[in-house]
Amino acid sequence: MTEKSASEAAAAAERMQLQSEYQDCLLSHWKLCAAGLAIGLPVAMKTRKHIYWAIGGISGTMLDYVQALEDCKGFRARIASVDLKSGVRDPLVASAGMPVQPVPESSDQQA
């Protein structure tokens, strides 16, 4: 195995590990969705209109999504950093035509 292919394999393994951790981070955000459904259900039963249950579930899901994106953005930045080092572009970023820029790992490095 050449040096270049070994480094590419290491970068691919690191990217897969980071993607797995990113996925676990995103999927760990579900509590607000459950709370929205739990709050909307009694209201929907009392009024006999299912819209309140749907509104509770959708509102909770959106809040979970926003919180997950904020909490897990470090993983996305690290994945982009690995992609930059290995010269691979994220297909979603490439299809949008957006340039990939390195993201510093901590604010201490910017001083």
C-alpha cells in the first residue's frame, strides 16, 4: 500500500467515525418532540380536533431540530476539516456550489 492510499484510507475511516458520531448526536434529540405530542394529545382529545396534536408534534420536532443543529455543529465542522485535508468535498456542499472553508477547532487558536 502506498503512502497516499494509506493516508486516504485513514481519512476515510476518520470521516466514517465522525459521521457515525454526528448521526448519534442528531438522533439523541427527541425529547421536545415527545413533550409536544404529550401536551397536544389532551388538548386534541378535549377539543376533538387532531390539529392540536399535530401542532404539538411539529413544534417539538422543529425545536429538537434547531437544538440538534446547534449542539452537533462541531461534528459537521470536523467532518469538513477532514474533507479539506483529504481533498474530498461533501456531496451536499458540492451540489450547492458552496466553497468549503476550514473551521478552527477552538476559539483559542484565533487569538
